[in-house]
Amino acid sequence: MPTVVSSSKRNRSKKLDSDQELISTSLKRFKIAGDAESESRKAGLEDLQFSIGTGQWDAAVKSDREIEGRPCLTMNHIPTALRQLTGDQRQNRPAMIVSPVRDGANEDTAEIIQGVLRHLEVVSDADLIYDYCYDMMLRIGWSDWAITPRYVSDKSFDQEPRLELVENPFMLYMSPIRNTIGQDPLWCHCVQDMSKDEYKEQFGKLKNDDDNPMVKLDFPTNWGNAEPDWVTKDGVRIAEYWWLELKRRVLCLMPDGTTAYWDELAKDLRDHVENKRDVVSRTVRFVKHDAMQVLEEYDYPGTIIPKVELSGVRLNVDGKIFRAGMVRDARDAQRSYDFHVTQAVEQVNLYGKDPLFVAEGSIVNHEEEYRQVNRKNYPYLYYQATGSDGKPLPPPQRAGRETPIQALTALIQQADYDMKSIMGIYGTGAGEEPNQNESAFSVLTRQAKTDTGTINWSDNLSRAITYSGKILLDIFPKLIGAARLQRYFTGEDEVKHAVVFNSQMSSPEDAQALLFQQQGLNQVYDLGVGDYDVVISAGPQYRTARQEAFRALGAIIGQQPNLAPMLMDVWVKYGDFPGAHVLADRFKKMLPPQLQDQGDPGNQVTQLQSTIAQMSAQHNQLVAELNRASDTIRTKRLELESKERIASQNNQTNLVLEQVKQHGAAANAQLQAQLDAITQRLDALHSSMSVEQEAGQPLNTPELPSAVEPTAQRVTPSQPTPRPQPIQGAL
């Protein structure tokens, strides 16, 4: 017999005494939540079993039919309807959109946070969690997932919040008092029943290496005010207990626009408060306990209990919580379908087994054969042709009843239509054959009715994901200690990285130092400043959206070919074929300069190369013009210098003539000889020598403005001056 320990036992430790008040409050709240949801939990378990084909026949009816050898068929249509709704949900996955609200929030940081939330969903396998919870919600009316801080790897001290599936929704108990969308509970219990061996292995020793009193006392079944099912002969129940501590505080407005709590202000600053008001601060607390003691506890940095419930139909009915999914109302229609299908099969099977009309005394000595006639195929049967009085007896014959197949078929079709109508999945009417010539408008109208009749389920999923995003926004910045390089996803699911930090826990200088070590990054993002909000964008999943964009852009290019150069890079980027991104990059480089991305280093290099090529071409053109102008100036200068030389020779000739006149005839002969020599030189100058030979090499002529006329100068032979050369390889 287990040991019974009362609350008055003297040898209890002080720790157990201190834990009892907390555990007592926890157990009371657990009972409140359990009582409020007890009926819904019982019905939810029946719905779950019904959806997998168990329990679709009443146990007593099924037992009687099995004893009689009658069939009990289960034609389960629930999974088909579930797959239709879950398949539609998978094609229209919700996506979280983050937007800035106030207090220094900005669009750039909101885009980074949105990409980080997408990263958290990817590393948490959130798609699998959403799919499982959506399916479970349709079956029983609710499902849950949790958000838990985890280390990013086994070799890192950085933490991130991760989404974790609560596979068994019956283990989570939330307070019935919540907000308008059924979230944000005041407390929550996540219970787990463990065997005694599992409990000993995990909690046999406490953190201080002391023996666990629960194990030491051999699992007492009665401890204080604990519920009896917390410790049983088979095992122990432990609970993760979350609760909100609400504390009334005074919020103060300071002269610089900042706010602070009155109890946290220094005394010398309290005189400078400009305004104040009463607020309620929230602190989330967590412990793990059994019926006797607290086993674990830690401080949670967020202000919202990190549990998300996805509800189907949730109503408060006279203080009791009513919860239901799609299966609840379809159960009777499914039972009717099973019964009528079974009845039809049974009637067809009995068609050749009608009762036999037998004249008294006609089967004497053959009773056993006629008793087995419905089970065995006899080639012939004997009967007494005459009675004891010698009169002839009629042969045995079947009653010949007609099987009501048409009526049963109509009932089956009606039950099938009832199921579809109840679940909001509209097809053809009861007994109607699908119309092969049905118009597209008619088909779309029926599909629209189905979408409208089932939109509440997917809308509830969007609300749950929105609430999950608020929890992530609340806790993620508080898990950032030092600046870190954070992975995030863009709106097109491209993986990028950014330097993020929390200015309330680390300095911007550390973030800038980390940024300096990265290539291709030019900005840091402070996630500790500003308020951000999250909304849901529900629509076709990303792959489908890419395909729609590819088709739409293809149609635009087909109708407006002149727009192809400006749209080709975007169009090809959305193509799902090998090498699409490479081809898109090439088309992007071919865009006009006004459409190039100014922040792209590759585009900047391309633009710089183009600018250099243009400047080189202009330089070569200017060099060519300068050379032509220099040639013209040199030619004119040579012409002027030649004229001066000729004029000088003419002056010498005139001087000689004057001397001849003065010195008389005696000197005429000598002067004539000199004159002949001069004449010969002049003839040689005009006939045998070119201008360039006589002028010598051209001088280095600087570039002159077009309005300045060159001035002729004396040519002095000098070293040749190199001409300006064009740039090699220029366009």
C-alpha cells in the first residue's frame, strides 16, 4: 500500500512548503479549465475516432448485427472532404507581413524582420505544423503549437524562437478567459502522464543533486489538495504551468519624450515627470511541477504566453466552452450513409434467400437440407409429393419479394448530398448525374459556394498565424544579445544576410564592427527600437504565384514586343527551368542605364566601364581634331615664313643694284657675278626645294582656341615633337 503523506507531516522540507502554495493555485486553475472544456474534449475524442472510421456504428447495434451475421459496412467519406479542404489550404498558404507602427520603426527594418520571421518558419518546419494543426482542427475543433527559445546550433550561444508542434491537443489546457479571437490566455497547462520508471530516470535527482521526495516516498497517491489522478498506481502526471503576472504600475512621460515606470525612476528624476498614468504590466512565469513539488523553472523574456490555439467553432455556452470541427455535424449524415449502403448490400444479398413456402409434411426427412438451402448450393432438393392422405402437395417455393433498390439508392444519394451540404462542399444535387455540358460559369458558381462555405476554417488559420507572428515579434528581439549576422528571406524567397542587434542590450559600435567584417553589406538594423505589427497575406503559394507572374509577363511581352528589353530579366527570373537565374542576370545587364539598380555592385562596375569607354572615345575625337588643327597652323606658318625669306632675298637684290649704281661700271662685272649667283639661289628656292625642306621640322604647337589667329614666327630647326596619340582599345 502506498504511503499517504498529509500536509501536516513534520519532516517535509521548507522547499515543499513554499511550493505548495504555487502548486495549489496551479491545480485549481487546471480544474477550472478542465471543467469548462470537459464536454468538448469528450466530443472531440469521439470526432477524432469517427474521422478515422472508428465508432461510426453504435456499439450495441453493431454487436447485435454481428451476432446475427449481418454486415456493418463503413463507407467513410470524411477523409475525402478533409483532403479537399487541406489541399486547398496547402495551395493558399498564409504569409506574415510586417509593417512599422511607431517609436522609430521604419520600412527597411520591417522588411528585415519579415524576412527573419520567414526564416524562423523555415527552420521550424512551420509548413508541416500548420498542415497538421489545420487537419486536426477540422477533425476535433482545435489544435495547438508552441513557440520555444532554442539555440541555433550545438556550437552556438545565440538563441532563436522556434515553432514546435503539440502533437496531442488533449494535453493542453488553457484558461477559458481569453481575448476576442480566443487567444492570449491568463494561464496554460501542458500535462504529461509518465510511467514511474520514466519519472525516476528524468527527475530522480533534483538540480541540487538531492533525492526527489516523490521517488523517495514511493509516489504517494494523496498529497495535500492534489487531484487523485496526478499520482496513480501506473504513473505520475507532470505539468508545464504558464501564467501571467499582472501588476499595476505608473507609467511616466519624461521631458525628452521617453517613458519609464515610476518605481524604476531615480528620486532626482521624479520631479521632472511631465505626465503619468496607471498601466498594467505583464510578466510571463513558467514552472514544471508534479503534485508535490516544482521540478524546473526559468524566466521567460516575453510578455505573451507562447502557446497558440487554432480553433474551429468556439462558443461559450452557459459557462461551458463548446468547440467543434467539420466532423461534428457530419456524423449523423455519415451514419445514415453507412446504414443505407449496408441495407442495400444486405437486401441484394437476400434477393435469392426469401423464405420458402412449404406445405406441411412436404419436407419430412429433409429438414436439414432445407435449413442449409441459403448457405449451400444444392443441385436438387427432395420433397414429399403427396401427403399422408394421399393427396398431392405443392412443391416448396420462394416468397418472391421485390428488393426496394430504387428507394435505397435514393436514400444513399440523399445521405451523400447531406454530408456535402453539412461540410460546405457543394456538388451535384441528390440523384443528379454530372452534366458533361455544364457551363464554366456554373462550375465556377458551385466552386464559389464551396469556397464561401468553408472560408471560416482557413480564416481561423490565418488568425492563429497572425497571433503566432505577434509572439515572435515580442520575443525575438529580446533573444538578441550581441550583434549577429542573421539570415532572412526576401519576398521572393531569396536567402540573404543582414547584421542585426538590439540597442537595449548591445552597442551600435559592436554592430558596425561586425558590419565592417562583411562584404556586400552596408547597413545594420536595430531590432530593439520601434513597434511593429504583423498581418497575414493569404493567397496562392509562392510557386503558384511565380507561375502566374511568368504567364502574365509572357502575355504582356507577346502583345507589346517593344517592352521586351525592359521586362526580359524579370520575366525569365520567374521561369522554373534550369539556368533561369543566369539568363535573368544577363538580361539585367542589358537594361538601359535608367533601369539599372544603382545599389548593385555589378551594375556599378558596368556603368563605370561604359563611362570610361565614352570618355575614351571623346578623348580620341578631341586628339584627332587637335592634330588636324595643328597641321593647318603649321602649313600656314610655313607659307608666311617662305614669303619672308623671299622678301629678304629681294631686299638683298635691290641693295646690290644700288651699290652697282654707286660704284660705277668698274664694279659692274663683279656685281653682275654676284647678282647671277643670287638669281640662281632664288631659282633653286622656287624650283628645286619644297616648303617643308626649306622650313625645317614643325614646332610643338599647343591647342589654340578657335577664335585666336596664329602668328607667323621664324622657324628654328629643333627636335621633332610627338603628335598626340589616341587611346588604344577605345570604342
